[in-house]
Amino acid sequence: MGVLAENVLPVGVTSLVGRRAELAELKRVLEGSRLVTLTGTGGVGKTRVALEVAREVRRAFPDGVFWVSLAEVGEPGLVGLTVMDVVGLRTMGPEPTAALVEHLRDKRVLLVLDNCEHLVGACASLTQDLLSACAGVRVLATSREVLDITGERTFHLAPLPLPEEDGEDDAPAVVTGTPTTTDALSLFAERAAAVVPGFEITADNARTVAALCRHLDGLPLAIELAAVQMRALTVEELLQRQDERHELLARHQEGTPPARHRSLRATVDWSFELCSPEERLLWARLSVFAGGCDLDAAERVCTGEDLTATAVLDVMAGLVEKSVLTREEIHGHARYRMLETIRQYGREQLIHAGEEAELRLRHRDHYLQLAELVQARWFGPGQVALFASTRAEHANLRAAMEYSLSEAGQEGAALHMAGSLWIYWIVCGLPREGALWLQRSLTHNQHPDRNRATALWAASLLNIYGGNPAPETGVDEVVTMAEESRRLAEQLADPALIAHATYLSGFTQLRGSDLAQGLSVINDGIELERAFGDSNPHLRFAQFMLTVVATQCNLVDVVITVGEECRTACRELGDEWVRSWISLYLGAVGVLEARDQEAEAHLREAIRLKEPFNELLGLGTAVEFIGWCSLADGDAERGTRLLGAATVFVRQLGFDFDTYLPPGGWGGRRDHRTVVAEAKASLGEAAYARAFESGARLSQDEAVALALGVKAESAQSTVDLGESPLTRREEQIAELLTEGLSNKEIAERLVISQRTAETHVANILTKLNCTSRSQVAVWITQRRQAAAERRKGDSD
């Protein structure tokens, strides 16, 4: 699947220790309540528990479990847009809540809204509207504050259970040499063993570990941060230092905060103090990033006094070792993240050091440069990689624009940034969000300069391109913005802007009634764009727009002539995105001209080019038209399955082809309703319904494979399926993982200690380069299938 893959749950970096009773109870509460808010103090593990529950209940929600991370969302108005993005709803259409209601009305889904506390009002409003209108929607929220709406059930997550203090002999009991531990001690033991191989709780150290966990109030984050320090300290030294830190904080903190807050604060303070000066500096500076960053961004934004660019990699590695940063891999590139509690602490240190203003400005400048890079390099080689790297920085782009709009004198940068990203908003399927940033930026900046002209151009484009203008932006207002952009370009005597504004003015006629006039004006704009050379990307984008209008006007010769020229130029430029649309429209007119074999070749090319971008509208349209080709060739069953498969893509956009393709829009020769009628006449109503539903149940990958006439690729394993690296016992335990057994259940099945089972599971994850138990299950399943195929081959 492409860059914008279907929503998947985040991968837990470490295993969840304990919490079985809480998980069972939370699932029970979620079964009986449509809104459950998981509350608890910072560091108690709300996100981790919610993630585990989401994984375990997935089968109960046939239309999906969607994880919506809100920690990096700073603007309440972006909550609905963020949920739209996560559920794959990419449309301008109505405003976000109405669009989500329409999209989710008949679906059974679970939305997990993670880290709601700073957006309680917006989350409560959206949740209430969704639950009122969509009977199959349930919401699991994590927040330090309740949403406080009707029907809400709260589930308070307490710290991990601790061993009871029993005078001088407060160590856990020892049975046959192995201590019986609580979840808090088990967590410490597992995390300590990860940094000190062979560490385990024994009769000699159990009392000290128990005392340490009590000092940390059973908070998982505090326990994990403490366990990491076992690289350099003994358990006794950990306890002594934690005692000192806790007492110092209690003496100097104003008021009397809850003990658990003091415990977490003391542990994070302590972790900070154990860092080198360079690690402390980088920890604070990295807090300006939203949603993490890569090494390049860290080197560009965080270097300066006392921290050189060449030192950043080693310092980041140190922070990863101390569990301050987590490392993840996205599309082959390493990214680094902080837990929100850790990031907030880093921001406090940054403010205390007096560096926040400078670092936020550096952060903004870095992402402004990225926006400029997208505009300059988009229509050339490396498009998919540029798109992937920019998409990964979405939260940082938002943060940079929010900073510019909130700081006096920086509004022009927000306008420039939002306008430079015009193609990004389109390709991501986020025209509404782009239009929102442009609208806010235009309101803050009235200066008649090139930035404003470009932003007006981009805002009108996004409103038209995304479908019907948003309710708050009517057709007349869109046309007015386009005309203002053109007048401003003329005032500035900027030939390039005049050319851009001219072809866009023609395209706005798509929302009017005079397509022929629109066609003429776009042609005028194309001629103006030619003055800037064949490599001018706006020339190719304008030609793409012309093919859209020409198709609507049934001007087949224009589509073919302009389309072939544009496609050839795009191939030379390395532009796959515009080329994918041109191939689609060439395929469309081929279908309408009954040149089905030629049309299908164009449409398959469009699918191959569009798939890396996961562009739902284009993919769905291409699959639909290939279905028309199959029906015309006499294969009614395959054609009908493809009609169903096309809905796999466009239903995420909130529409179907009954309404999307206008009847008679191409001279009355063929349209969707005519094709459906032909298929039903050929197959009969019942057989048509079966074939259509068969296609509609496919995954996106399977739908693409059906259209391309190839076998769908199975999910790829994260490890080599050759010779197994596991021991016989580890293979036995890996097999039990496919049954969904917990560590305790595995221990009982094999008559071994739970600690031994946990150690084996940890070794299996390491050897197979897996990050979750489910990946191990996939590995085992694929080995079974491979073995079965080998046996079948041998018997043949």
C-alpha cells in the first residue's frame, strides 16, 4: 500500500506488563457504554492501556478501530479535521462534524481519542454530535479531565499494585526460589532485564525493589525511567537517590501536590539530572517538535551554543538509551518521539533556559523551508519520497503555522507557508484543512503583496478542487478570491502570477454554468504559462485542469491532444501525480469512445501511479471505469465485482458513483446507471447483488489487484522466513502466541514460571525483529503457509 496507508493502530514499543484486570473491566464497560473516558494521573499508562484495549476489541468493530492522536493538535478547530483524516474521509463537502456524521452514520466503529485534556471542549462537542447521530459509533477517550457529556462513563486508571509494607520484612514472598511479585515489580524486573541482561528479582533484592516501586507510587512511567538507570546504578543506589530526590522536591515545591505527582516529577527531574549537559540541552530543545522529528530536523533546529550538529546523533542515541526518546521507523527513515509528559517537562526546561522564543522561531523557519521545498520540487523526480517525508511532518507544519499566526509580526510567514503547500493539501486529500489555514492567514495579513496573491489563488483552488465549496465559502466568494488574486497579480506586474490566476479563473467556471467560457479562459492561461518554458510545472497543472473541463464538455479530441502532450512532458519531468490524472482521463475518454482495450491500459497505468499516494478518488474512478471495460467485453461478473470494488475507495469520501458521475454528462453515450442496468440484465438481480457485494468487501489492496488482473500480495513479514532463529522452546511459545495466550497462560500451559515465559517472549521479539506479539503470530502463520506450499509442491 502507498504512502497514505489505511489507518492502523500504533505499535507499542514495549510490552504491556500487568493490567489484565483493568483491561477486562475496561472492555466490559466499553461493551455497555458508547462513551468511556479513561482518566488518571500523568504517567499512569492511559495511552498504553487504551491501545491494548483497542487491539483486543477490533473484531467487534467490522468497520474499523481508529486511533486519533491529539497530543500534537493545538487548535480546537482541527479536532474534526484530524478525525476526518484518520478515518480516511477526504472531502471538502460539509463542515467536518456533518461530514463525519454522514460518513459514520451506518458504520460500527470505535474511535480512540487519545490525549484530550487540552481540547476537552472540542472533543466533547464532536463526540456528542457523533454519538447522537451514529448508533454504531463508540468512543474511548483518554484524558486527565472528563468530557462531561451525557452518557459518559469514566474509568479511572490507578497506578500499578504495590507490595504491602510489612514492618522490616516487606519483601515479596519467595516460593521455590522465585519471588511472587506484583505488577509494579514485574514491570521493573522486565525493563531492568532489558538493560542488564539476566537481572531478576530474588530474595536478596526483592525488599529494595519493592521499596523503590513504592517510592515511585506504582506509576509505570516513573518505574520505567528508574529501571533504565540500572545501566549505571544498583537497585540500592536507585532507592537511595530516589529518596533524596523525593524529599528535596517535597521541601521546595509550593503547596502540597499529590504524592503521585511528586513521585513522577521527582523521577523525571532525576532522569534529567542524570543526563549529560548535552543530553539535557537536546531534551529541552526537542520539545518544540510536534509529533516527533527526524535527525535532519534535530540537527537544523537544535544545534547552536554548546551543541554542535555533529554531536546530535550521539546525544540522541543517549536519550534513546535513557527512554527519554523512542525511535520508530517510517518509510525507511528513523523518527524520534517523546511521550507527552516528557515533552512537557522539556518545554518547561526550555522556557527556564530562556530559549523557547528562539527555538520556536528556528522550528518555524525549518518547516517554512520544507513548505518552499515542496512547492519548488513537487513536480519532478522523487515525488513519492517528498510526499512521504512531508506527510510525516504534518503535525510540525501545523505547529509552525500556529506559531506564526500567534506571534505579532510573523503572520506573513503563515500566509507564505500555507500558500506554498497548496499542492500538498490537494495530494493529501486535505483541501479543507488547507483552506482553513489560508483563510486564517488571509484574515491576519491584508498587505497586497505576492504572498497574499498566491494565498488567494491557493484558497480558491482548494475550495474548487475539493468539490463543492465549504458552506462558509460559497461559489461567489471563491470566484471573488480568484479575481482578487488576478487583479493583485496585475497590480504587481507579475507575469507568472497573472498566468496562474488566468487558468484558475477558467477552472472556477466548473462551479458556474458556462463550461465553454471556462475552457476558453484556461486555454488563455495555458498560452501564458508556455512563456516560462516546457519545464514549467504550472503549464502541466493547467493542462490537467483543461482535460477535466474538456472531459465534462465531451471534447474528446482536446483531451487526447492535450493529454498526450502533458503525459509525455510529465514523464520527462518525473512528475507521476499529474501524469496519473492524465492517464485516468485518457482512459475515461477511451471508455466513452468504446476503445476499451486501449482505455484499460491507460486506467491501469493510472492505478499504478496513484497507488503510492493512496489517492482514493482517482483509484476508485479508475477501478470503476475498468469495470465498465469488463462489462463491455462481456465479462459481466468481473465487471460487477469491479463496480463494487470501486466503492471501497469512494465510500471513504462520503459518496458513491450513482451521484458522482452525472447521467448524460458525456453525450448520453454511457454513464454509471446505464452500465449497472446492463449488468443486471446480463446477470439477473440476485447474481448482480452477490457479485457487487463480493467486490465491495475487498480490501484496497485486493481491489487494486482485481483491477490490475494480478494476485493480491500477502502482508509482508518483518523478518526473513528462512531458517528459524528460535530455539525449540521458543518456537513452542511462539506457536502459543498465535492463540492469543498471555504470558501467564503460556506459563500455566507449559508448567513454567511466568517470569520464564516473559523472558522467552522478550527473546522471541528480539530475535524476530518484531515489536508486538501480533507480528510474531503473523510470522508463525506465514511459516506454516510456506511449509504447506512446499509440501504441496513436493507431492506434485
